[in-house]
Amino acid sequence: MLVCQCNVISRRDIVSTIQDFLAEDEWQFITPLKVYHSLNKRGRCCGCFPNVVDIIVETTEAWHREKATPEAEVIDFLDKLRAEHERMTQERAQANRERVDARLRKKKLRAA
Ligand code: FES
């Protein structure tokens, strides 16, 4: 299944990359940028990033389930991962609001 249309990256490519990272260090913080960098790609529209974050969480959960990592450690780690995702989502929304506000201010200045 294609996850990133801009770079033609499949779910399988992403999962495989995440598993490689987890094999190196199963507690490292994996981001969409890190995954794309590893694939020699980069975000263009970045519309796929929320789905990539979901795949990171699912793959990380499956990894630790398979390794029988104590559940409390996994839950704590995934909570941190989700919190970071939420923080990034809020920052992106704030940046979009500021961009829209700046455009509106420019339009008003031109109209005046
Ligand atoms: S869909 Fe992935 S960067 Fe645009």
C-alpha cells in the first residue's frame, strides 16, 4: 500500500525502515523525517506524516509485543511518543494559523 504519493513510499518500506531502527536501539525516538532520511527521501507536502506516525506507533508496539518487553515500559514509551506527536500536530496547526493571519494582514494592507 502506498503511504507517500509524493515520494512513492510503500507501507512495507516504512515498516522495514522502522524495524531496522528498532534493531539498532528499540527505545530510540523515530520520526517521519528520520524514516524518510534513511530512505534518501524527504517530506514534500508532508500530508503523509500523520499516517507515518501511526505506522511508527503500530510497528513499535508490535516489536515490543514480539520481544515480550514488560508492558509498563512499552506503555510509558508509547505515551511519550503520542504526546510528542500531539505536540507536533499542535505546533503545525499554530504555524498554519499564523501563516493565514499573515496573509490576511498583507491583503488588508494592500487594500488600504
Ligand atoms: S504524500 Fe508524503 S510528502 Fe507528500
